Amino acid sequence: MGAVDVPAVGDTGVAAYADAVANQINQMHAFITVANPNVSTPGAGTATWVTMGNVTVPTWATRGRVCLAMSGLSGSAAGSNADVAVKIGTSTGVAHRITAQVITTRFGVGFNDLLTSVPTGSQSVIVQASFVGTGTIAAPSSACLFDLNIDWMQ
């Protein structure tokens, strides 16, 4: 982690202290949102479902705590399901099963995960999905959001 200026007892505060702390806090978080991606989970195998974009992973970070919220999804059949995971660079999280209870009714779902061994620097961020055996889940072209919060950790 980058150095943060720490005053000694009795020192007069200087702007550098506040600037160093603010810089550190700003490096600790990332947020990406994708609206209306207009894609469905794969009909077989594992593939990129939604491309979220790129983030810059700080040089001091080795892990990323992610919180993904998805809204406006719909299933192609009752019981459609997929295993979904967030991937940052070469680090892939745990697969989380999402299921559409009924056909074409919109639903939302979210999950948290901890990605380890996250590579530093500029990294692509995707949501990948694996076919489970019943139908597909659509992220339609309207009223659909993927919101991803990332907290960088050592």
C-alpha cells in the first residue's frame, strides 16, 4: 500500500496528511455499472455473459471483495438457471447459481464474493456464466442493470 504521511504526537497538521489519506481511500474502491447489455447466458459451456469494462487494480492490492447486483433479468423457461461469477483479469470468483422461477417475469439477484490473487494494473472485468441444464437467463435491452462494487484489499 502506498505510504500515508503520519504525524508524530504534537506535530502541526499539514495538508499533506489529509491529501495522503484521501488518496489512499480513493484507491480502495471501484464501481462499474452496465445498463441494458442485451445478452443471454450461454446455451452450453461457460462464456462471458456481460463485459463490465476495465478497472485499475492498485499495486498494493491482492484481493478484491465484490458485490454484484443484477436487476431486470428474465428466464427463457421456468426454472432457467446459470452459474454466475465475477472475473477480474485472471482471477475468477466462486460460481453463484441464479434461477428464474417463471418465464419472462423480470427478477433481480445479487451476491458477494472475494477474489484472490487479483493481478494489478489495468484489468478487464466480466461476469461469466455457465449453462446448468435448463433454459437461459436474459439480460435484456431495457430496464436491466448490472452494478458492481469492488473493495480492494491486501
